[in-house]
Amino acid sequence: MSIKNEYMLDIKSLRAGIAEREILKGINLTINPGEVHAVMGPNGSGKSTLAQVLAGNPAYEVLGGSATYNGEELLVLEPEVRAQKGIFLAFQYPVEIPGVTNAYFLRSAYNEIRKARGEEEIDPLDFLDLIEERMKLVEMDSSMLNRSVNAGFSGGEKKRNEILQMAVLQPKLAILDETDSGLDIDALRIVAGGVNALRRPDNATIVVTHYQRLLNYIVPDFVHVLANGRIVRSGGKELALELEERGYDWLLDAA
Amino acid sequence: MTDAVLTQAPDSPEVERVGAPIPHATRDARAAEYVGQFGEFARGQEPMWLGAQRRAAIESFATLGFPTTSNEDWHFTSVAALLERTYVPVATASEALSARDIARFQFEGDWQTLVFLNGHFVGQLSQIESGLKVYAGPMSDALSDEARARIVERHFGGLADTRTHAFTALNSAFSGDGAFIHVAADTVAPRNVHLLFVSDDAAEGALVSPRNAIVLEHHAEATVMESYVALGNANYLTNAVTEVYVGDGARLRHYKIQRESINAYHVGSWYANQGRACTYEAFSFAIGADMSRTNIATLLDGEGSHVSLDGLYLVNGDQTVDHQTSVIHAKESCTSHELYKGVLDGDSHAVFNGKVYVHPEAQKTDGKQSNNNLLLSEGARVDTKPQLEIYADDVKCTHGATIGPVDSTALFYLKSRGIGPSIAIRLLTYAFAAEVLEELTIPAVRDELERLAFERFAVGA
């Protein structure tokens, strides 16, 4: 017996790169609903490339292999279609958009996703209620709604804003790209708290990180180590602790 | 927000000329037709001095002729299209305008509107302000009062350059009605003044030559909006001139909205003279006309004054939009801030030429000038030329220009949140334009221009 949608995400021999340089050299990874996967690795290993390719950044080129999302070929879809189908990327470097308020941006995104699913646009006042409730999750002040998207935000504010977007858009598959980088311990706790509050049995999370410290707060079910564009080791959460103790070199040597 | 590149080095000697060259014979023959029709140009009763100014102006125009692209100020904009016919002033006023026709061009709030249709004042749709301290009404009415006519005479033609600017000479010869606004010393005009120049289908082939003067005595304040709008798609030529006197300590907000017929040509020239410690805020918003040209020149002729020159142009199809600004710092401690932004789609063409000239005695000058352009298509083209000429040694002046497409990183960010490309590009375009609209200090005007800007790119992209 075969079930078509066996995995939420099924990546097979994925190769991808940028500007004719191959970065991902054959990734295999499967993710089920309810799971949290950590993707770790040294700088330049391809962690961020994997996140960007899954979200559909046109700057990256897919060179081979496949990725299916709920049984559907993912890599041919436009980024906005992926988002409408429930994929969310929390950016390592959130983009500043002066002139567009956070509130307008969030409501546009929320409504576009609803429209793509054949649902009605939300009433602006109802949306305000929704967003104010979600802002509590990441301890954001409502004044941030009237500021331009990420413009003049501190590093911590930008990352919290990413998690706020995630809380509003309620993705099925969230990919957090180095969300911990540049965060102090308080901001890290707030961001991780937000992510944990959004965990449900029917959604999954990929946490891309260099360091183990975020994983103290967002506890993964699986840890994968990426090196030179390949997954060189997979294990449980104890693997992250081992990496924290021993660094990456012993795995690079083994690879 | 864009990866900016300066494509046009200032004063580069070899630059491509735009448009087909106009044969000299055609150009001269066309100019001669305008000179020829001056004899028949019907003018009602008007003062002797005005007739003398007209005759001097037509002589100057006969000498100058229409500009060619070898004229430095017309290097990138060809007037060939408007030389295909001879435009003729509309002799009689049309009665065909109703309040309902113009309702959508009005602003929220307390405005006094002066309506002109195809060059003629429409009294029943207008409100004349005629008090002891403030006058705002049509030039024709101002000249009918002897005392007021003397104030007009002292200012009319005092700033407009008919010796070197052919279109200004042409306006001065054929000038029709326009507005005269006079605010006495230490007085604030009670209402914002809206000059609404309407062209309808009867404007087909018309030469419309509005002529305005705004005079603010010392410590006076006023807001004046010039709107150029069309009911229909007629082919006509608007050639407007406004002379602006900003007295010591006075403050004038002076805006233009150019939304002419898509088949029309528009040339609008503002000549300003600023006294001491005064403020002149000039804003130009341009979305209409097949070809439009806006000239704004100000002379900072008193210490400690400020001028802001801002603008936004949004064009597509085959439109050409050209802005030429000139700021002359003649006295110490003046500031000039200039921001022009443009969004271009289709095969449209934008020209920006900004001159800042600092006299040797204008120490402590603070001048800032930028022109930023967003290109939404491969076919769009921008020629930008910010220029500084500085002859004082203790000044702070900067200038720059950018031309670039929508930022691909920002576009991906929006798409990754489920927003499709057409809405994403519209949002980024709007955000790009919003920065300059924030300079507008009257909320009703800012809101209206934001709406027009957003609407402009609602389709396509």
C-alpha cells in the first residue's frame, strides 16, 4: 500500500547553486507533520542556500534532484504560490521596505493567502484584533504596526517581526534561517517562545542554525549536519550537544 | 531601495539626441504662423502697458523661434510633435461646464477655487476673494480695478524671461486669463487657493496660455495649487507662466498637478523671486500629457531664506515628462532642498535637469539636490543632469541621481509572504513614491496625490 502524501517534505538528491557555483551537492531529507528538524553546519556549508531554495529565491538555481511538498513538485512553484500553500521563510536578513507600513504589509500578505485559498478578505478591524493578539506572542508594541516594514528596526526587532509574520500567516512548514543570529538572550527567549507557541501536530519547522543555543529553547526531533553541500550526519537532539562540545571539524574530516 | 546607478554623467559632451531632428524650414515656418496670428489675436480692453509687453514678447519669439535639441536646455526633449500643427487661442468661452464635471478635481477642506475652461474664466463655478488685504481672482477682474491694476502692473512681466525662453515669450504674447493673487503684509490668506485649468473637447487644436502672478508682501502666507486637468482626450497646447514674489518673512506653498489629456502638450514655467528669511515650497506632480515640460526657477535674493523644490512624475506609454529647475543662491545663509522622484513604465521618457548656482557672496549656502528614478520596463528611459555651480567657498552642497529597477530582494521578500508580483511591484512603486509625497504638508493634497499615484499603476506591471 502506498500513500501519496507520505511526507510533508521529501527532498531527493537536491543540487542547487548561485552564479554557476554548485553549493548544494545532493541533499536528501524527509520531514513529517509535527516534527522539528535542525539543520546545522559551519559557514558556507549550504544551510542558507537550502532555506532560500525551498522558499523559491530566484537568485538561486536548481541544478538537479527534486523536492515534493505534500506530494506536489515544489521547485517549479513561484515563491508566492509556495507561501500560499503554507511555506514560510523567516529571513536571516529581513528586508527593509521604507514607505510600506507593517500593518499594510501584514494585511496584504494575509489577504493574498486567503484569496489563494478561496477565502474572503478579512475586515480591517477584525485583522487589527488578530494582529494585536499575535503581537503579544513576540512581545511587540503596537506602535510597530505603523512603522515601515523593518525600516530602522534593531536586529532583535527585525527577527521578532519575522516571527510575528509567521504567527499571522500560520504556515504549515516554517523555515527559520539563522533566526538566532544577532539576538541577545532575552530576544532569543522571546523569539523561541513565539515559535514554540505556534507548534502544532500538523505543522513542521526547519531550524537552520550555526550554534546549538537556539536549540535549548526550540527542541528539535532531528538534527542534520550539513557540510560541503551534503548532509553528513543525522541524529537526535543529542547530536547538537555533541557539536557544541566538539565543533564541526571531526565531521568535516569524516566527510 | 534600488541598486542605484548614475547613468548620465553631468556635462558629458557626447550624448544621444532624442527624437527626429526638425527641419529648420518647418520650425521657422511654424514659428512664423504664430507670429502671423498675433495680428488677429483678439484682446479685449486692456492696459497700454500690457499691449506693449505683448508686442515686445512676439518680437522676441520671432527672433528665438522654437527650441531645438541643440539648445542646451532642450537637449533631451524634442518639441517636434507640437510643431505638427499651429495651435490657436479659443476665442469664446464655452458654457458647457458644470459643478459636477469638476467635482472630482476638488480637494477636501477649505479651498477657494478659480476655474478656467480652455483659457477663459468660469465665474459661476469660482469664488473670488476680494478683501482689503487679500485678493485672489482672475487677472481680467484684477485689471478692471484701477488701484489693483497698478499692483498688477508693478509685477506682471517682472520675472518672466521672454528674452531667452521661447515658450515664455509665446505666453507673454498670447496670454489669456489667469489668476492674480495678492496677500498684504502680515496677512494669512483665509483659504487655500485652487486654480483649476480645465480643457474639454472644445480645446482641440487650442493654444491655452494661462498667465498667473502671486504676490506675497512681507510676512504674508498663502497656499496656491495649480491643477491642469482634461475632460476628454483633445490635442491642445497648454503654455502657462506664473510669476511669484515671496516677500521678506513670507511663506508660499505652491503646488502643481499636471493631469492633462494624454494627447496634449504642456509647458508650465514658474519664475520666483524670494526676499529675506522667507520660505517657498514648490511641488510638481505630473502624470498627464503626451509631452510635458515644467520649468521652475527661483532667485534667493535675501539672506536666510529657504526653498524646497520637490516633485513626482509617473509616466508610461510614449509619454515624455521633463523638469528643469534652477536655484540661484545670491545671498548668504540660504537653504535649497530638492527631491524629484520618477516612476517610468512602457516606452516613456523622463528628463530632469536641476541647476544650483551659488554666487560668490552666498556664503553658508546649504544646497541638497537629488533625482531618483524607478524603471518598471525595459523600454523606459531617463536623462538626468543634476548640476552645481559654486563660486563661494564656505558652502555645503550635495547632489545625486539614481536610476534603477525594482529591488529584487524586496520583491522576493514580498512574494515569500504570498503577495503576487503585480501587487508586490505596486506596493514597492508606491513606497518609492511615498517618500516625496510625505513632503506635502496639507493632508488633503497628500492623500489625493497618494491616491492618484497608487491608481496610476493599478493596472499592468
